[in-house]
Amino acid sequence: MAVSSGDRVKRVRVSLGTAIVLGLGEGKINAEPTTAYLLTYFEGRCTANCAFCPQARGSSSRTDMLSRVIWPDFEVKDVTAGIKRAFEDGKIERVCIQALNYPGVQDDILSLVKSIHSECYVPISVSCQPLNPTGIRMLAEAGVDRVSIALDAATEKIFSEVKGEGAGGPYRWDRHLEALRSALQVLGRGRVTTHLIAGLGESEKEFIYMVQKCHDMGVFPAVFAFTPIPGTRMANYPRPPIDSYRRIQVAHYIITRSLGRYEKMRFKNGRLIDFGISGEDLKKIILSGEPFLTSGCPGCNRPYYNEEPRGPIYNFPRKPSQRDIMEIMAQIGIDYIIAGKSYDRVEEC
């Protein structure tokens, strides 16, 4: 990966909410992003072909969309100036550069990092395709403090179907896992992230198993809810049931905070029926509201990336209200909250 000149990248896409916070646009937003979300600019589509992504090679979606968010493009110099102001004013805590896959993208990432750090030394995360150790090391040397390589799918079979060989994409499960291990060797535990999308066809058991596997590796798994986008191959695929997503969020919180483990949990027909902790501890966790916040790098709240403000809210960009918590408790089920498990008398599957 060759180091590019500082002026290689002239434009960059910015999430609409971020553009408002950076003073690049006007508008009212229900929740302000606490991370500045950028997307590499490319006059074309990603060379990958992920079935859920509007940027995919075979998608007919708008090229300024990622998930359900609009990403207008701006000149890099204006964006970096806005980042400097917002960071110094305490409006943002970090920058997240999300990268499409196209020839030269690694050089573009390095150029963006250099341009941003020429203005201020804000923490920077990069979400990109699998890189070899040399590529990861160059990002780290440029000042990137966290790297995310998205698995997206919780199982190898689903991975192949939605973004790998079965989808006509360049990605392979084993290579993604190897890239995550390589990133750990360079950056260390706690500085490598992956993305897992709930609702691609996996069971709760399969998803939670993968959360545990990532945690044991030293990789933090950020949890997303599948969002159907018009023009993608999965445009007519349903969103995950909210009760299932809530159980996954609680299990994710328990595992990633080392409060319990997948092996202690119980499942019936792939559905989580016992979190493996006491009812009292479970109730405290749920009442805290923390499991239902957006998960990701420090400072990431990703407002309405998976949902519209009117709801249902899958990932809360700020602490849920008491009313929200009561609704969440109903979604999870009172038997889980009181007893810490379902009253069903079943053997673990």
C-alpha cells in the first residue's frame, strides 16, 4: 500500500447528520452524532457485491446512500475544517472513515487520515476491507487508533450467501477472520472491531456464539440490525423481530462486559431462553439501558442508521428514557426479567 500525497483526495462523503454537526449543511436532527462519519468518495460502485448494501456492484440504489443514511459529498478541506471546530467544541469524540472497495482506496484512506490530522489530532477509526499486516501497520503509523473489518454475517454459510462467493463478491470467511487476527497482532486487543448484522437468516444461538467468539479473540463485535434498502438484493427481506434483537443486545452486553458467557446460556430451537445469570443481575442490566445503546468504537452513537426516528428504535443513540425501558422490558418478556430465564422446561439444544 503506497503512501499517497496529502492532496490526493479532493472530496469525501459525509453522513447527513455529521454534515449538520460540522456546519456543512443546515437542518434539524433528533440526535446529533458524537462521531463524524465519513465515506470514501468514488464515482462508481463498490467492487464488492454485498446483498444488503446500496453501494454494492449489483445494486440499483442511490450511490449516495449507505444503510438508510444519505451521504452528500464535500471538499475535504471544508470537512477537515469542520472536524477541527466540532472536536475542539466537544461536539464529536472521533472520526470514523468507512471505505468502499475500489482500486486505490487504501491510498485514499491514508490521504484522508493525513488531511484530518493536519488540522487536529482527533481519534480516527477506519472501517475497511480485509488488509494484510503491512496495510494495517501503515494505518496505525498514520495515526489510526482503531480498525474495523466487517464480518456482517454470523455464520460462514450466510457470509458466502450475502457477501462472499454465493453473492458474486470477492470476500471469503477465512480471509476475513485471518485479517482480524492480523489486525490484532498490529493494534492489540481492544482496538479491533467487527460488525455483525442481526437478521440475515441466522438463529439467536448462532449470532450469540459469534459474539462470544469475537470477544474471546479480542475483537469487539458491534451489533447492527438488518435494514432493507430499495434497490439491493435483500430489499424485500424482513427486519429482525424486535424481541429477538433485544435478547441479542442483552446477551452481547453480558458477553462483552465479561459478566457471563455463551456456554452458560440456554437455547430452544435456536432462541435464547436463559441468559445464564441471576434474575436480579439481569434486571439491573436491563434497567440501566446500556445494552440497547449503539455499540461500536468509543464515542459511536450512529443515530438512526438502522431505523427511523419514529421507531421502532433498534439501537438508541442516547440513553433510553424510563418509558423506553418499560417498552424494552415488555419486548424481552417479563419471565426473562423476573427469573432470568424462560419458564419453559426444555433441554439445551
